[in-house]
Amino acid sequence: MKKIFRLALTGILATSLLAGCGANTKTESLSEEFDTANEIAVITREEGSGTRGAFIELFGIEEKTPDGKKVDRTTDEAITQMKTDTVLKTVEGNEYSIGYVSTGSLNDTIKPINIDGVEPTTDNIKDGSYKIARPFNIATKSEISDLAKDFIDFIMSKEGQEIVSESYIAVDDSAEPYNGTKPSGKIVVAGSSSVTPVMEKLREGYLKVNENADIEIQLSDSSAGMQAAIDGTADIGMASRALKDSEKTELEDIAIALDGIAVIVNKSSTVTDLTAENVKSIFIGETTKWNEIN
């Protein structure tokens, strides 16, 4: 594999997000349709989701007990969805809901919220002003097939990173053109539903230059993808979070893209801005109605 780019999101910590949160909550002009006295419907991802893992860490929803154990304080009242698409559809269908998805998955059926006055745009993620960001990683065993190696070379090439930059942020703006061996065979790529859309585009691009390849993509979540790579049922695992220490002992990880996490609401919502502290309060169940947000 020609290049391995590791993306360290140093400084993007929950403490930096929650420090100095001022009165950045904003609403649009109140409409008769949106009643702020209604309860907030909290939509979250399943345990094992890399998006959930990054979200609860960055917003301080995951806390440590005195003995060092990490505890996810997401409210028990939250509605759990298993995929990015179902989060989008649930928020679209519930006027008083709030959820979170990859910024690369945003569409016009929902409304993204500014956090601490900063929009979740590519430029703001890239320059660090929007701090709710994480890497998209792939991971493999140290010994992999020629096809898996060549596909990864394509992902990290100029052509691959251009595909990444169509919806996400490339990790190497000066990558060299693909010059692979184009081996035949089949590989399985498994894991995160957030990484899957860009991986499908990368597969499409790769098959145009290597018609001898067969690449199967299996959608699950980050933890399942890492376990599949460890077990050998997948050649490449996908994770929308940093690898856990236990996973790093078994796998080698490569950052292929940078992505933000957007907090989203229904299009009819009058809320446009929240502070990081507002988001935490909602998702741990302290704030339960829209009119309780300061």
C-alpha cells in the first residue's frame, strides 16, 4: 500500500466544544405550525454505531465514572434507529424531533442546525471552526490480498480522493495518480452505514479501471465492520470513528476522509442554532421541551 494517512483529530474534544458556550440559541420567527411547548423527540443511532460513538464523545454525552468506566448518558426516551437513512426519514416525519447524521448525508428533507453559531459546512469543518468532526477509517489485517491492497491504493490515489471530495473532505489534496496492478478476485468491505455511501462511489470508480474485480459492500455499523475484519469475514472494515485500542491490536487503520456530524431537525422547526451545551442537555434528557432551551 503506497501511502497510509492517519488523521488525528487532536483538539476536537468534548471539553473544547462545551467550554465557553454562550447564548447562541436562535429561533426563526415563531409560526403557528411549530409549537415550542411540545416535547422534543430525540433520535439516536444504535450502540456500535461509529456516528453515535463520535457524537456522544464530542458533545460530552459519554462520561467517565470515578473508576474510569465510560458511560453513555443518552436518554432512555430516545428513539434508536439502525441506519443513517432511517434517522433522516424519522426526523423528516416528526415535526418536533432532533437527530444527528454525517454531514455528507445531508439532504433537503431536513434542516441542519448551527452549533455555537457555526454552520456544518465543508469549509468550516476543514478549517476547524466547526468542531463536530471525525475521520472515516478503513481497517485491515496486516496481510491482505492483492486486490484489497490495490483497491486501497486507488482510494488513496488522486482519483480516489477526488471521489471522496465530492461529498466529504479528502485527507490528501496532493495524492498521486492511481498506478495499480489491477488484480482479479473478490473482496468484501463491511461496516459503517455512514462510510458506505462514499465506499460505494469508490467501488464504482475503481471498477471502471479494474473490470476484473468483484467488490461486495456489506452495510452494518462500525463495530460490526471492525469485528468482521478481525474475524476475516471481511477483507476491509469501515468505521466512522477512531478505532478502539482493542481493535488496533488486531488491525491496521487508514483514514480515507474527514466528515462532520450534523445535528438535524425537522424543516418546520423554528430552531436554527444551538450551543453544544444545549445539544448535550437535550440528548441526556435534561431538556425535554423546545421552549426550555435558553
